[in-house]
Amino acid sequence: MRTVSARSLEYVETDRPEPGIDEVLVQVEHVTLCGTDLHIWEDDYTSELPLVQGHEIAGTVVALGPQAAGVEVGQRVVIDPLISCGECRACRRGRSNVCPNLVVLGCYCDGGFTEYLSVAAKRLHPLPADLPTELGPVAEPAAISLEAVTRGQASADDTVLVLGAGPIGLLATLALNDLGATVITADTVPDRLSMATDMGSDGTLLIDPNAEFPTAELDRLIGKSAPDGPDLVIEATGVPASLENALRAVAPAGRVVQVGISAHPTSFPLNIVPFKEIDLLGSRNSQGLMPEALTLIDRHTEQVRSLITHRFDIADLDAAFATMSDRSQRVGKILIDLPRRTA
């Protein structure tokens, strides 16, 4: 399935690929959608069309290249879609997630909306034995959430405010709860806050985007556990004004992690950062956290399953994108099923 222009898909028949010397052929079974996929479908992204989309991918290994190692035919796997150069300064320092030459399957080169995908063996991660394959694709956004939690050096002693209850914020809430931290999750949509409670949030904060940030309500929620404010704030909305809210809310000597993405500018009084000596950190993709993400999902299978609010066959992909763009619907993750044929 190929996106050829804005909101336009076409089915293309091609020969089944052969895995390269160190590659593995994966029969794709499930892909989940994220906001980036929607932007690409709408031709509102830096990707060049036509493109086979899909970067949150799970399937089964059906063939191995002659030097592929670490996986076996028949193994259920998820695919890490990040392809870094391995040579730049960031890569040499172990920060390949921000490689300036980064390529992402399904975003900058053909990805998972295909029956078979040939990828390097090192990009594959086996699913835990009892984890349903359909939940495997959620490992990719879960790894992004874990990167934000890791960048923020979250601990069980922390009180954490998560701004945004979209999939990344919800999975960050789940990870923080799993860690033992006290978590408050904020959003502008009540239904999303209900999902945050299901993910283990200790309290939820409804934000009115046309009013001042409800500092008094936040203070009431965190109480004596963090009298000076949350130790850590994870900003997962990408709304420019939300970063100022994060900086004002965080405790002195606290940490703010910006994982929400936006190309729009923001502004705030610069003295907030030095006066409170805030650690302001960016977070992008993940530094090899797919295995940890799979372990987290395996521990909380039913909670992660509840994130999937819609399910479509690949033949109905256009309807899936239309559903995702419909702001009147309660949309968490959308799961796309691909036909399973004899390899």
C-alpha cells in the first residue's frame, strides 16, 4: 500500500523481496498508526511521496540472509525503524537516535504497509513468548516514552507531571507508574484523562486551553509529596505554550523533558530556567529501548490493549486515516491488520 499524494493511496503488486546478506525477511502482520503517519498521509511532512508508510511494525521472520544472526525463522518480532549512519559524532557517542543522517522506515523510506519487508537482522527484537503479536507495534511508541522517562532520570521517589495524554503521554504514565513514581497526568480532553487513570495515573488534571494553568489544583493533587512542585515534568503535547507551563510548574532543581514535537516557536521568561536551576532536556526516538518497551508491555498487557481504540484491515487504510483525523472521535492507537498468507 503506497501513499502517492495527499490523502491518496494505491495498491501496488511487487515481487516478494529477497533478504540481503545480513538481512531478514519479515512477513508483516500488524502496524499501528501515530500522528506522524497522519501528517505523511496528508502530505504535511518532510517525507517525499510516493511512500510505503508504517513504522510501528510487528510480524514473523520467514527467511534469513546468509549472514543474518540473532533471529530464527518462525520467530515473532518487532522492527526498530531507526536507521542511523553509525559514523557521525552523535552515533559514536551512543546517541544514534539523534543521528543527523537518520532514516526512519515508513517515514523517509518504504516501511511496513507491505506483506513482506526485508530489514537488517540487528533491527529486530523478539516478542516475549506470551505477548500477542498485535500488541508488538506499540513497542515503538513505548520506547519513545521510555526515552523521555530515562532522560528525566525518573525514580520511584519522584512526583511527575505528564502534560498530554496522547499515546506517548499515556505510555509514559504507564512506565512511571511501573517504576513506582507518583504520576499526575494533564490534558484538555476528559476522555484522555480517563485513559490516563487506566494507565495508572495517581491523579488527573483537566486543562482549559483558554485559561491560566490550574496551579492550585495541581498543588492539591500532589499535596505533601511535592510541596514545591513536581520533581519532573514530561511535556508530551508539542503545544508551544505547554513548555512554559512545565517550566513554571516544576520544582526548583527539577527536570523538564520536552518530547512533544512542534515546528512553532514558543516564548517564556528566560530567568525561570536559571533561577530554579531547571534541567531542560529534549527527548527524541529512543536509544535502543525496544527490549525494555516489550518487557513493559508484557507486564501490562491489558492496559496496553486498552490503548487500541480502533482496528482496520489494510484494505481500509484510508478509513483508518480518516478516523484518526476526526477530532470528534476518541482515538488512542489504531491497529492495522495485514493479510497472513503462507510464506
